[in-house]
Amino acid sequence: MPDIMNTYPAEDFYKDMFRDGYFEDITDAEYLSKVNSTAMEMSNCDGNYYAVPMSLSTYGIYANMDVLGANGITETPSTWEELIADCETLKANGVTAFLLPNKDVGNVAQRFERTAGIINNDTYSEFKKIADGEMEAKDSPTLQTWCDYNEELLNYTADDHMGMDYDIAAAEFSNGNGGFMLSGTWMLATVQKNNPDANVELFAFPHPRGETTKVPVNIDTSFSISSTCKDKEIGLKFLEFMTREDIAQMYCNADGNVSTIEGVEYSIPQHANMKTAVDEGNIFLTAVNFWPTGLREEIRDGCQMFLGDLDRDAFFESSQEAIETIYADN
């Protein structure tokens, strides 16, 4: 094991590693008092702590405000109907409304996991019913809605979306060749690298069925010390160092995600909507933390195929098989 690792303490996979003794127990560390209560609650493992959570990533839709403004759209949409209306406006003006990098199967997998969670904050329980034979994938409200919204958005994307990867999509978006792109707070650094003058905002993905919209979050950076670290004292000192307000502020400014360290000012205007969602508790812990290990990877090929051919029967069949296989193995 490396001496210092970036871990994801909200995920069951890492909690199992904590329980198995791979990482140092830091429950009694005084510097954990500098971490906000939301992040600490997410990091709890049977009443103990093995990581210092540094930041929360959030997920939604980036809007290129210059592109929207040039087409008469002055603010980001807050409902699904408003989003589609904006897409219609952009399409009518010959503008690609949504950049969807559907060649990138990893990005497809992440989008499925995040947006399925927005549709249903507890997809684990619904998919467990499928695995237990209490429901078929074709009858899953979550999977049906996921197909519905993607089929709708595909009317507003580039013709070559199945040949577009994430890097190309991000570059196109950054340089004003698209109005919207699904991603998380981590994408801002890429946007600014592509175009330092890009005028963008990240806003909540509206619930496609008009239900209450919550923002998916995850602990994005969290440092743990290996239990086999030879210089454990130095490793633990590093964790304390990272929680110092000035260091955490420096990290936040570079990282772009919402800091979990008390006293750090989050002054990234492009993410103001996300900061408000976190402050108001209008968030949920994204599904990858609860799904059985491997589900996102097992189901992603079927998701990608659907985006290419819109064959619902094939998608439901592949999803059924993926869910049954992974839940049985776990």
C-alpha cells in the first residue's frame, strides 16, 4: 500500500478496506474538528474515521453563458421544461445545445450513475428489487426515465456524438461551440485551460419528471495513511498540515470543488449554485457509494449502446443481466 492515498471514505468499497485494517484509524485526531459535520458524517465507518475529507464534488449541467446570451437566454433553466425550451431556441438558431461525449464509455458510466441518482436518490433499493426478482428492468421507473430524458436530449446534440470523447466535447464547449454539457465541479479547470475567458456556470440537473431536484455530491479528495506506513508520524503530520486553514484555502482555490474545511472561503462564481445547494442541504450522496462494486462498469456498455441505437428492449435486457450478475456476486 502507498504511504498516503486519496481514498473515497463514503464508498462501501473503501469502508471494507478500513474495516480490514489497511488504513490508520485517526478517530481521535484533533484536526478532524476542522472538517464540517456533513463530510464527517459521510466519512463515518462504524463510528470510526480513517480519512480526512478535503472537498466535495458536485454534479450538474455546465452552461456556456456567452452562447446562451448570444441567443437571447439570460439565465440558466431551473426546470426540465425550461431546459428543453432553451435547447429548442439554440437548435433553431443552428447551435449545438448539448455536447454529449458518447464515445467515452467511462463518461457515459458516470453520467448514468449521477443522473439515475437524480431521478431516484435511492437507486440501490430499486435495483435490488430487480436482482431479487421483485421487478424487471423494463418496469424500472428509474431506467425508463433515464431512457426518456436521453432520447429527448439526443435531439439537441451533435450528429457525431457517438464519435465524440470527453476531451473533444470539453474543448468544444469551452470555446463556445455548444450551450450545455453534463459534468461536475472538476471540469472547470479543464474549461479554463481550454479557454481562460470562458464564461460558464454549473447548475443543478433538473429532475426530468418534474420532481424535487437534488444535487449529487461525493467526497472527491480525502487523504488516508496506510497502516503499513513506515514513517507514520510524518504521514499523520501531513494530514494535520492539509487541514490548516491557509493550506486548505490554497488547495480549494486550485481544486475548484467545495471545501470541507471550516473557515475556507469558496469564492468560485461559476459554482455559486452548487455552493448554495451544499449550504442548504439540497444534496444527496451519489449512488456509486452504495452500489455493489462493479455495477457502474457492468452496466455502462448497455448504456452506451442505447445512446447509439435507442433500442430500449436491448438496454433493459443488458441492464437486467448486469444488475443480477453484480448483486449476486456481492
